[in-house]
Amino acid sequence: MDDIELVRHLEPFKSRCNCAQTVLLAFQKEMNLDEQVLLDMGLGFGGGIARTGQLCGAVSGGVMVLGRICSLAMEDPGDAKELTIRVVQQFLEDFREAQGTIYCSELLDGLDLRPDAGREQFRQTGLHERVCEPAVSTAIRSAGKLIGIIRET
């Protein structure tokens, strides 16, 4: 994926979508799913699953994308499951290597997004641009690379 295409995929994140939704939408065509379905699926994953700081939403979105793509690539559900496990393990490793962690709270240096004050601090400190956009970019790039590998199998 080139930089121009990546910038296009980040547009929803800058205006209306959380990190998981943005990753899901980046691969809408490949997954052959309706945009609204993807938006609905990713709705609760922002801020590390409902702002709890757990698994980064970009990671969650990437895992969902890869599961769908593996399922489409393999006729046998058991084969799809095994392929998904291998691919997702690689995705997690790639993300962790690039971002240092797969957990939202660690990416945000422990900032709690549940209270209004935490979300205000998030906005004021530019964490969305400095931390979250690169994390979403990493997830999109890594998932895209892995999708290319899946298609070659």
C-alpha cells in the first residue's frame, strides 16, 4: 500500500471513526462487506475496547479483517482457523515491533479515556495524531501485507 492510499484510508479516522472502524473500512472491498456493517462491528473497540485501555482498537480491527480474509481464502473452516491463527500471530508481532505494544493504555502512557477529563487530555495533548494515527497506519500496512501473503497461498 502506497502512502497516498494510506492517507485516503486514514481520512475516516480524522473525522468520524474510531481506530478499529478505520482499519475495517480500509479493507471493505477485500472483505466484501457493507460499510455500515463494518462501522457497527467496530463501534465498541475504540480506546482499547470501550475506552478501557485493553487491546488497541487498530489491532482489534486488523484481527477481524484477517479472520474474514482467511475465511474467504479457505474452503475448510478448520483450515481457515489455522491460517488465521498463524497470520494473526504474525500481525501481532509486526504491530508490537512497530509500536512497542498492542495495548491502548500502554500506547497512551496510561491515560484513562473513560472519564471526560481523560478524553479532554487526550485531545489537548495531540495523542490522536502522535500515537493513534501511526498505530492505525501500522495496522493497515501490516494487514495489507499479510493479505497479500494469504492470497499467494
